[in-house]
Amino acid sequence: MRTTRLRRHTSSLALIAAALLCTQVQAKEPGADLLQSKCMGCHTAEGNDSYSRISHQRKTPEGWLMSIGRMQVMHGLQISDDDRRTLVKYLADKQGLAPSETEGVRYAMERRLNTVEQFDEKLSQTCGRCHSGARVALQRRPAKEWEHLVNFHLGQWPSLEYQALSRDRDWLEIALNEMVPELAKRFPLDNPAWTDWQKTRPKPEVLVGRWAFSGHMLSKGDVRGEMTLGSAQGDGTFKVEVNGRYADGTPFQGSGSAILYNGFEWRGNVRIGDTTMRQVFAALDGEMKGRMFEAEHDERGLDFTAVKEGKARLLAVQPSFIKAGSEAELTLVGSGLSGKPDLGPGIEVTQVLESSANQVRVKVRAAADAAPGAREVSQGGLKGPSLVVYDKVEEVKVVPAFSIARIGENGGSTPKVQGRFEAEAWGKDAKGQPLRIGYLPAQWSVEPYNEKAKEDEDVKFAGQMLENGIFMPGGAGPNPERRMMTNNAGNLKVIAQLEDGGQKGEGHLIVTVQRWNNPPLP
């Protein structure tokens, strides 16, 4: 078994992140023994299976992985990849977070890196200027341990107050005397939610079986199909088979493996065609929700929802809108589907093209005078998603409204990070209230965001907007053709113009340099 000591180089944290999702757990020692053999050199025993620092924290699998990775990179810990995975699972199971404690901040684990966070000003300024606020919110500590963390930050990064743009205040005083009590109150180590979850946490075996899923990838479209999970082992590992298809007919098929942490944190590696994709889901009550994304390009990902066979549920209707006076083909996705579909007033099902327990494909007609608005869709006795009827588009929004792309490649080791966009159409319902319609086909372009961007010719150098709403940034490195040989960064407007109707919407795209430090939690 190869022993790895991660060196101080730019790809270390990326390697650590990949290790979390490599699901072959083959450690020779169980987690408790590894904790003693690998950690006791620095951490001291406190009795009752408790250790200094370690036993006074609770984290996600990614959080524990980052802690162990830091021990390797900064303190010389030598541990094999297999042992590291086993130790992460042991700690995430024993000292993880309850499902309710991750609500609202799962975007960090799911690599939704264009999320604009909404934390209070003090946390944002004290913590969020160097890393995401979600990284703070995804851990639990008592006050003394939060104090240790503040001291660690200043000891490890002595220039922290300058980096955090905090020379206008006494950063350390605020961090110790204001933030520590606040964090201990908001994110405490002891929490009834965690105590209750430990008592009711389900066994991994309950996930074995067939799952119906639906999803959507920006710039690609809807996807649906079936996922089969098998061979749950005592260590929580699974075999995964995916058999699906995008709405445009492109296959979405492959296989891989996954591991379940803490009874609900699902992490998978699945090879879809020629591309390895990660799965980061919350598996609760016979359902999975989260995101799948490419291992090498986490900006290329899809929202994912699945329901286990045996739990009747209507997941989605694809597409989720229809124009009054038109005909369309719709697909209802779910589990345990039976009976006749009902799409609401003004919508007639003219033909059932396909019907199974997981999918019902129909032709429908919307009456010309159908009132605009959302209708609850039902299939037999199941109800769930909505179908929107609209008469005209009033507004177009570019999604995401704000995005970051990154230059790369051009002889360097860091790949480009694309921008991916869709045109979200909005109308008005019968009461004149805003009505989200959905994503409609559009023509795409970019323009300078301001006069400075125009002067610097950012449109020319920053990259190219493709016809499918994907922005491909320029190559990395100094560009001799630019003023002062600067790189191919840029500040751009993203323009979407609907193919049907011509309405326009705008978004904001920053094209910037490579991100060298890319940890599992941003």
C-alpha cells in the first residue's frame, strides 16, 4: 500500500478532494485505531474515547477531509489514501452534522460556486472575505474551540488582517470577543438535532434498489432516467448504475460507486460516457437531492432529484411549461406512477405515448383561452410539480445573474472554467402577478460591462460566447497583444435574446485568473 505525503504544491487540495469521492475503502485498520495511530502524536487523549481538538468539533465529510489534508500538507502527517478515506468516514459518522444543520448551505458541498451568499455583515467581513461563509456554517464547535480557530488563523497567516481588508478595525478583538460567542451560539457543538439524528440514522442498506430521477443541466436541458444501487457493504459502499437520457435524446448512462457518510451524505463517482461525474446528494426518507458535476469541470453540473422505487411520488414534469393555444409533448417523471394524468384546467391530454411506473409521456393541447398561471399536476392519486401556462413573455432573466469564468490551459496545468447560462422567461398570471415560465431557447452574445471594459477590449480578449449559452474563456498567461501584456481577464455583460419574440435579458460575467487553491469547501 502506497503511503502519500502531500507536498506544498498547488494541486494538493484538488487531490484531497478527489480522494473523498474515490469510494474503495480498503484500510487495514478500523477508524478508531487509525485515530490513535495517526493522530496521537500531536493530539492528547482526554479519556472516554475523547481527544484534544478532534473530539470538540463536528464537520461534513469535506470538512474532515480538509482537516486531515492540512495535517498532511502543513504538519507532515503520513497516511495512505485508503487510510485517509477510512478516517474521514469514521469521523464524519461519529462527529458529523444532522441533516437540518446543513440546510441552506449545501451549495458549498455541491460546488455551486456562483452562489451569492447571504450572511450577516459581521460574519461576511470577519470570515467571508477569505473563504465562503458556508465553510463556517458547516462545522460545529464550543466557544473554546472557536477561540482556538481564531488563534490558529492568526498564527498560520500572520498577515490575515491585511488580507481580509481589516486594517480599519481591531480584527482580533472583534473575532475573539464578538464573533467567538456568536459562532458558539449559532453553531454549537451540542445540539438536540444531532442527538436525535444519531438515534434515528438509517442503515445504508435501505438505499439499495431502483431509483427514478430527474434533473436539469444549464446549457444542456432536462434529463431523466433510472439509477440502480446495489451491494451495500457494512462500510456503506455501493455500486451505482445510471440509465437515462437528456430531453434532446443524448444518452446519460454509466456506472460507478458511492459511499454513504453519516446515514445521509451520499458521495459518488460515476462514469457517464467518457466523463467522470461526482454525486453530492442528501439521501433522506427515500429521496435524494443534490448535484452531479464533472470531476474536472465542476461548473458543468446538473440539479438532481431521485425517489426510490416503492415510494410513490411525482417528481417532475418536463418541460414544465406550455404556451396557451399550443400543443406539446410532456413527460411526467416519478415512482409508482399509475392512473390518468391530470394537468389542470385548460390542458387536454390528447394521447398517451408511453406509460410506465417511472415515466408517463403524453401529447397535450393548451386551450387558446387557458388562464395563465401554474397548475398542479397529478398522476392517479399523486400530486406534486406544477405546469405553467403562459400567453406571452414579459421579461427575460439570464441565469445565473452573476457568474465567474476563469482563464486556463494555454500550456498550463489548470483547465479553463466555463460560464454556462440559460434564458429564464417570465410572464404574468391571471392576477397580473409575476410568473416564472422556464428556460426558453435564446441567442447569446457578450458586450463590455462598462466603459473600462470597452477601453480594454475585454470582448475581444476574454473569450468567446458559444451559441448554446456556454462562454469559453481565453487562454492563461500574459497576452502580448493586450495593453501592458495583461492576461485575458474581462468584465462582460451576457446578453440573451429569445429566439421566439426577441425579448432580451442581461447577466454579469467576470472572467478572471486561475484559482490555484481549490479546496473541497470553497
